[in-house]
Amino acid sequence: MSDVTIGIIGTGMMGQEHIQNFNLLDGAQVTALADTDAAMLSKAAEMVDGSPILSDDFETLLGDDGPDVLVIATPNFHHIGVLDSALDAGKPILCEKPLCTTLEDTQKVMQRVGHNELLFQVGMEYRFKPALDNMIARVHGGDIGQIQMLSIREHRFPFLPKVADWNRFNRNTGGTLVEKCCHFFDLMRFIIGSEPTGVIASGGQNVNHLEEKYHGQTPDIWDNAYVVFDFANGARAMLDLCMFAEGSRHSEELTAIGDKAKVECLLPQNIVTQGNRETWEVTQDEIHVPEEILNAGYHSGATYHQNLAFLSAIKGEAEVPVTALDGHRAVAMGVAAQMAAAEKRRVDMMEVGL
Ligand SMILES: NC(=O)c1ccc[n+]([C@@H]2O[C@H](COP(=O)([O-])OP(=O)(O)OC[C@H]3O[C@@H](n4cnc5c(N)ncnc54)[C@H](O)[C@@H]3O)[C@@H](O)[C@H]2O)c1
């Protein structure tokens, strides 16, 4: 079988991470790049083997003479603009998270993906971090009994600078709990294996970006939050987000507790621990991730495994692991959490259509 040819739309930080990871995968070849920023386009072109088609207009990648599949890695608010045209091209699509910045748009995309019977994957790549995958296998394999509590702590550095500073404003990102926390809300649904019923939350912008100005405007993105979801099966999940915590031993700590045991995943160290209620014994495993995969991006090896899964779906070897519906639900959880924090009340998931 000849290589699947890939077009990357948006060749900034994440577009380049996709290129580096497709370079490591057999049966895939990046052949076309589109970006309106000439510097990003040429930097990305240097990462591609051969001579890719380069364009400042993503529409040129959509025709039959373009690549077989598309990866969309433009700013969040721009996904819907690309999808409006790309969903008619009929090509398989891997769209970065969050699927869109509003529920109106995520719903529109879901309907069109279904109607056009498209192969469509959303970039919820945290599911594919190797150490997290190990922890999730233990939860789903019954090692902890029935999961009752899941806590996710991310303590990290502030949002990085982006092309044209798009990530400094809620109107472009969807808000912090949609923009980055959609990853964690997707993990909650996936790990617990149930749907959220309601949320309480507190969050805000306490420290970061308050002294910055862009065209006379101060950024309005939140840098910290506590969020607690109830799930239909009786489990509950909590997110503890702080983006002014550079001095943290672990940037992410995920803990799942069932009626029999507790399992924990520590990143970026790729450590998984398991503690047994009956014996009080705690074991610790370090999950090996090859250097080559770790070095192809900033996500502990997740992008490699996500893109491998996307290729398997294209070849008909496996189902799409993260659907448009998953992408929509993760955005809905972010929207509901932001609403709960802003309005200082419990939000029922029915209020956001779930
Ligand atoms: N999966 C993850 O863990 C992860 C991590 C980071 C970013 N992301 C997502 O990836 C997407 C891109 O983020 P980024 O960090 O790479 O941002 P970035 O600013 O580094 O890159 C975005 C690129 O899109 C380009 N662009 C803007 N308008 C365009 C247009 N009309 N046509 C073509 N290109 C256009 C910009 O010039 C820029 O090069 C966002 O949706 C972001 O949320 C996902």
C-alpha cells in the first residue's frame, strides 16, 4: 500500500509537532503545508522530507490533487472556518482540540461529520500519553475495583506566546477551561466510563498576563481553577489547575481511586504507582518511552500514539478513537465549568445540552 499523504493546515507549534511525529511513522508522508505566516511555513517545510506543496491558502489543499488526509492545527477560533470548507472535501480529518470554541459550532461539525459519513478524529491526545495509557488500562482492567474518585492536578507554566497572540483572549480560545482543560474533561469521561451530570467550579485570572497589552487590550484568560464534576454512575472527578506553578515536581498528577485500590500517574516523569487498600502496599513503575518519541514534541509521547491511531483508522484497522461527539462533549464540559465559576452556582449538564 502506498503512503498516506498528509496536509497540515496551521504549521505553528502543534502543526510542527504533527510533522515530527508523522516523520516517525511508517506509511505516512507529509506532502502539503498551509499557513498564512511565512516564517512558520518555512520553518515547518524544513522538517518535511522532500518538497511539500506550500500555500498561504488552506483551500488549495482540499482538492483531489491535494493530500489524502488533513490535519487542522490553526488557532481554536479558526477551526470552524477551515472545517466549513474541509468537511465538504470528503477527506479524513484530524482536528486539533478544542473542536471549536462554541457549542453551536461543535454541534454543526458533529452533524456534518455524521451526514457526510466522514472519518473524523479530534486531537484529544492526552489519552495517548504512554504512562497515562498504562494507568487507564489498570482502571479499565479492574485493578482498583469500581472507580469512585478521579483527581487531575495540572500545575505548570503560563500560556506560551503564540502567532499573533491569539491565545491571550477568551474570544479566540473559548476560555481556559475549554482551551486546555477540554483534555482533562475528555479524560474524566474516558477514564470513568460515564457521562457528567453537573459541575461546581471556581476560577479566574489572578496572576498571569495582567501587565500585557495587545492593541490596547489586557488579556482576559484565566490562570487557575478548581472544578468538580458529578458523573451518572456515582463517581466524581476534580480538576486542580494552576498556571503560575513553574516550581512543581510533577506538572500533572492523576489519581484514580476505586473500592479496592488507588492508582496514580505522575508526569512528565512517566511514573505509575498503585496502592492496595487491603495490604497498604504501594508499587511503583516507570513507563519507558523511547527518546525519539519523547523528543518529537512536548506531550510525553502522546502525539506519536495519537497519530498512529489515526493512521490505523484510515487504513480500516481500528475505529476512530476520539470522535466529533467526544470533542463536542469535552467542549460542553468546559463551557459548563466556566458558567459555574462565573455565575457562582452548580450547573446541570442539561443546561449545555448533555
Ligand atoms: N493537542 C495538544 O496538546 C495541543 C497543544 C498545543 C496546541 N494545540 C492546539 O493546536 C492548535 C494550534 O495551536 P499552536 O499552539 O500550534 O498555535 P500557533 O500559534 O503556534 O500556530 C497556529 C498556526 O496557525 C496559523 N494560521 C492562522 N490562521 C491561519 C489560516 N487562515 N490559514 C492557515 N494557517 C493559519 C498561524 O499562522 C500559526 O502558524 C490550537 O487549536 C491549539 O489549541 C493542541
